[in-house]
Amino acid sequence: MVEKNYTKTRNVKDYAALLHISSKHLNKIVQDVTLNTAKHFIDNYVILEIKRSIFSSSLSLKEVAYQNGFDEVTNFSKYFKNHTDLSPKEYKTTL
């Protein structure tokens, strides 16, 4: 479900609603399987997809941001840096 919808939402409540279960129940299920919270699982997937986009395409960082569901490049940069300790530009130059 995350693979299909990560460009539309990164919110646990939205995924729980799609599954017709509570956020708490979804979090419990994900923790039992992955040992991480549902939010952590979603964020890890999004970061992986962003890294793939940066690595395997010649898209600009702005295009990568929009392709991965971010309306603002600044939000994209903050999100990426928060999860990787690198800005998207720094990450791209390390490749």
C-alpha cells in the first residue's frame, strides 16, 4: 500500500483509513512485523524512493521532489535532510 500511495500521503492515519483500521492497530501490526513504527516504515520507504530517483535519473532535484509527492522543494529538502542528515544536493554530489 505504501508503494502505491507514498506520493499521495506519508500519514499513518491515511493508510489506516485505507485499511479500515485504527492508526494504533496499524502501528501495532507494523511493529510486530518490522520492529519499527508505521511512520518509520513509511518514511524509510519514501527516503529509499527519493534516493533511487536521485541516483538513477537525470531529473533536477525540483523534479525529484514533485515526482515523490512534495509540493514545495523546501519541504522536500527539509524532509530529506531530517531523515538522512544530508541535503538532497549534498547526497547527489556524494554519488
